[in-house]
Amino acid sequence: MTDLAKLPVTVITGFLGSGKTTLITHLMKNPGGKRLAVVVNEFGDVGVDGDILKGCAIPECPAENIVELANGCICCTVADDFIPTIEALMALNPRPDHILIETSGLALPKPLLKAFDWPAIRSKITVDGVIALADAEAVAAGRFAPDVARVDAQRLADESIDHETPLSEVFEDQISCADIILLTKPDLAGPEGVAKARAIIAAEAPRPLPVIEVAEGVVDARVILGLEAAAEDDMDARPSHHDAHDDHEHDDFDSVVIDIPELESPAQLVAAIERLATEMNILRVKGWAVVRGKPMRLLVQAVGARVRHQYDRPWKAGEDRQGRLVVIAEHDHIRPDAIRAILGALEPAE
């Protein structure tokens, strides 16, 4: 790359828990000969994804090349956060060959693409492509769609009724903006679920899009990097529910950070998170916990009632050994006191 060449940026979008961090972790370890930099934009104050990625830093993507922007949409804080971050990454020596941007799982990608038209950077970078991750099991189960039967019944009486949900709008905007769809967790969906998810995506996509099944984030970097889509110049082909608005809303979703006591076993936390999903319609829980007698931190990632956990690294010397979770849901379902009651009911290890 010469100094006159535009630096390619890949925007990685996808709904909560679709596997964006897992994908980027794989790309960091298998960059296809490229020196990468990563920008992580999280929904919530606790930077779980950024912490995970920094723990995976390697020479091709060292820790200083990983920047975390928490608790704020980067397309809404362009001047304050996004532009300075991109300029700082471009000034690194050696300069990155490619920048990956992991958006929040609730982000609308099109407003972010518009940020690339800012005078300070538009002559220096280009959106190489937009990659949308879709959880095959969740898509097949219709979790991102409105209640189709109820809406169809109402439309019999009034064809003008349109009952999109915040979940469906975010999902559809992410699909509409993409150059490639990565269908994740196909093993959990099974062949029938994968086929159903493919059909739903094809119906939502505004144009034919390649759909690739990806398990555990494993995909050849050559498949998704180097698309040369120049997406910032291709906005009309990427329709959005929010095209008519000057801004986009984030009030549909909210998050709360909860400190949790030391656990006797991970099973306690799994049961509590399952309660949050079934009783309070919580969408996403992520963070870490302290388990009695274990020198390692327990990393927790949950999508609905599906909970995954693993000991990811030892607690560092002098580090605050405190369990902490980010809980994300639609705004009406975020009731901090009720959430704390369920998570606070965990019996502290004696």
C-alpha cells in the first residue's frame, strides 16, 4: 500500500450475540498476511468485547491497534470519537493494512457509512465491504420478526397497518446494508433451520447477496477482506428503515450493568440468566464472574436463554476480582431493580 492509497475498512455488523467478536478473533489470528487494526463499538459501559480482543493480540494485530469505544454509537459521535480514532490508527507506525470495525449489535450500519463521507477522512479511507452476521438458529426461530400471524390478522381489517418491531427493523437494516452475509451457528440450527434462515434472509435482502455458513468464526480472510465495494459510494443500493430521518433512534434498547457476588459454580449463573430471558425477555447478557477456588475469570456470553461460558484468562495481579454483567433488552424490559433481584439472589460463595 502506498501513502496515496485509501486504507480499506471492513464494517462488521450483526445482531446481539451473532458472533462478531468470535469472527474478529479468528481474523486477528489468521489475517491473510495483512496487518490489522480493530475498532470495537459496544452498547453498555463495560467493554467485554474489547477486553476479549485485546487478550488475543498478536504481532499482526497488537494491543495498541485495538481501540474500544463503549457506551455510544460511533456514528452519533463522529467528530468526538470516530474521526480521531480512525486518524490515530492511520498514524500508527507501521500503518495498518486494513481496519475492522465491530459495530454494536444494535447498530444501524447505514448511518455509520455516512460518517465515511466526512471531509477529514473521506479521501483517506474506503469501506471495503459490510459484513453482516446472522445467527441461523435465531433467524429460523423468527426472533427478529414481528408476530406474523397477529399482523396478518390485523391487516385483513386494515391493509395500511405496519407492525415492524425494533428487533426486526435492526435486523432488516443490517441485512440491507451488507455485501456478504455470514450465517453463524449453523450447527445449532441444523440443516432445516439453516434452510429456513436462508429463505428469510433472501426475502429481506434488497438484492441477491452471497450467504456463507460459518461456525466459530472460521472463514478465510480472503473471502471477506478485499471486496473493494466502496460502500460509501453505494448508499442508494442499501435501503434503510431510517432513510427518511436525519438521525436514528437508540431509545428502543437499553442496558444496565450489574455487579454479581462470587459464585459457588457457573450453573448458578446460567440458571439466573435463563430466568432473565424467560421472565423478562432479556436479549443479551455478557460479562464475567468470579467462581470460588478458581484462579481464572469466567467469561459469560448469553443470547436469550442460550448461555455459553468459559474460563478465559487468569485474574491479573491487583485486578478487581468482581463479577460484572451487561444486560441488554428492549427499553420497556429493562427494569434494573428486578434484574438485580434475580442476579442478586445468587447465593454468595462462603
